[in-house]
Amino acid sequence: MTNNAFVVNKTEDGKFVSGIEQIETPTIGENEVLIKASYSSLNFKDALSSVGNPGVTRNFPHVTGIDVAGVIEMSNSSEFKKGDAVLVTGYDMGMNTDGGHQSYVKVPASWVLKKPATLSDKEIMTYGTAGLTAGLSVNELLQNGVTPQSGEILVTGATGGVGSITVSILSKLGFDVVAISGKEDKIPFLKDLGAKEVILRKDFDVENKKPMVRERFAGVVDTVGGNILSEALKALKYDGVATCCGLTSSFKLNTNVFPFILRGARLIGIDSVECKIEKKLAVWNKFENEFKIDTLDKITNEISLEDLPSAYQTILDGKVVGRYIVKI
Ligand SMILES: NC(=O)c1ccc[n+]([C@@H]2O[C@H](COP(=O)([O-])OP(=O)(O)OC[C@H]3O[C@@H](n4cnc5c(N)ncnc54)[C@H](OP(=O)(O)O)[C@@H]3O)[C@@H](O)[C@H]2O)c1
């Protein structure tokens, strides 16, 4: 079986070089499965792995790709049999375990989910880790009492993978979405996804010395961290809820206690990587129902393994719009 893979190698002088190689098809051990991949996707974390970021990947050579959809080729688990349609997002796949950017992917069976019946592999990978993270974030707002009647929801990093899917889900659920983006030319794109208003990042990413500002947002889905999350917390309405999943602006968060002790604000962390598989499954079920969005075509950029280097650069430059999916 030919196994085409996108491999990152570390050279003797500590540089990282990548490209397509034919590598050995993995052999599986107890409670492991081999997946014949049909589609994968690209996420910010894959881009970091591709340039050797040690916070993501320390073992090289390495195959990138934290998401994969396909069918079971071989199984040493009673849970799965050859031909089952499946998907994997997160856990260690694409970090220090070879990932989805190859023809055959070996993973522990405990990381694998049966494919949602009404979604195609292409749709599943358009959601991917980004969609799962968006879904988990929206779930937290809903479970903590935020409703469309509560007021506007702020979504940051809005043209990115997590941001664009979050805007789409929230608007489908009837929320008034205010999007923050660095891309002035993508305001029509964000309005087309359902944003009611777009704030330019440069107008919000400011270090404001005031401990709080006028109450505006009932909820915040933040994907960028830094000043933007700090300012968003100060603008939460009474009982407001903010979720935090990312760091494309900064991993730092300079805040103060006033939004929490005077307005009852809540800040909730989101992790879609190690979260329990049951929690992942609950979001995938929603993607077949209330979270199913009709904007997937607008946010999908389909590429092949050959296109990964330029797509990774686009992500690292913060210029990505929507989701890259990779046909294997
Ligand atoms: N916790 C988890 O489980 C989890 C899961 C998935 C992703 N994440 C994290 O969430 C973040 C977003 O992921 P993603 O897949 O959506 O990434 P992405 O597709 O690369 O999008 C990131 C977006 O962030 C904005 N951005 C870029 N540079 C920025 C800067 N310097 N300051 C402020 N905003 C900037 C851009 O949107 P605009 O131009 O529209 O502003 C960009 O499109 C990443 O940090 C990722 O690692 C975490």
C-alpha cells in the first residue's frame, strides 16, 4: 500500500524542511486502527507543527494533520471493523503522533468516532477541530443561560476557522453577532456568514487603561487572546459569558477583577483536543441538527498535499479566510 505523506524533517543544524514523501504504511498494535484517509484539514496548530514549534511537536520526522476522515482499513479493536466510516480530531494526532496528512493513519481506537451519518467526509473536515471548538464554545454560552434575547455576541478572529464557523452557528441560532476582524476587505464575507456588524481589529486591539467600559456584549467567543480578550471582558453585560480558546493575538491576558465581581462575568476555557470523546460526539450530533450551517461552501478552500506549504504560510501570516480542507 503506497502511503503518501506530508513530512516535516528536522535537519542537523536545527532547521525544519517539509515535503511529500512515500513512507511506510504503519502497522497497528492492540486496540489500534488503521484509517484510509479521504480528507483532512488545516488548523493553526498544524501550521505551528510544520515549522517545528516545540509547543506542538517535538518528535521528527513528523506527519502533520490534527484532523482526519476516512474508512477503517484494519482494526485491532472490537469497536471498529474494516469499512466503517470514521473521523478523528485532536488528542495527540498531528502533535507527536503522525497525523492526517497521509494516505493511512494509525491511531488508538479510543480516539475514533463513527462518522455522523448525514455529513460527508468533506463537510466533516470543513468543521474539523475548528468547528468542534466553535461548537463547544457556543454550547458553553447556551448552557450558561445566554439566549438571543440576552444581547449581542462578540466573535474575535472572525474570518479564521473557529471564528467563521462560530459566526455561522450563532447567526443560525438567531443571535446578533458582532465580528472582529483584521481584514477590512472581508467585511462582506462576514456579513454573508450572518454577522450583523464588523469591528476592525485595529479599533479594538488597544490597551485601554480603564478597568471597565460600557456594558455591551451578552457573550464573547474569543479565539485570539491578548488585548482583544481583555477589552472584551470589560464590555460584558451583567451575567455575561466569555469563552477563550486561542492565542493568535497573544497568549497573555491582562485583566482585572471588576468585570467578575461587579457584573458577575464568567470566563470559560475551551479545549477541543483532550476533551472527553462523549463531549465531542455531542457537538457532532448537533452539527447534524441545530448547529448544521448552510455556509460551509462559502468557507471551504479545498487543497491537496502539494499545496500545504503555501497554505501553512497563509495561516502563519494571519491571512487565512475560512477553512482549508485537504483531499488525500
Ligand atoms: N483550545 C482549543 O482546543 C483550540 C482548538 C482550535 C483552535 N484553537 C486556537 O484558536 C485560535 C484560532 O484557531 P483557528 O483554527 O481559527 O485559526 P486560523 O484559522 O488560523 O484563524 C485565526 C484568525 O485569527 C485572526 N488573527 C490572526 N493574527 C492575529 C493577530 N495578530 N491578532 C489578532 N487576531 C489575529 C485572523 O482573523 P481576522 O483577520 O478575521 O481577525 C485569523 O484568520 C488559534 O490560536 C488556535 O490555536 C484552540
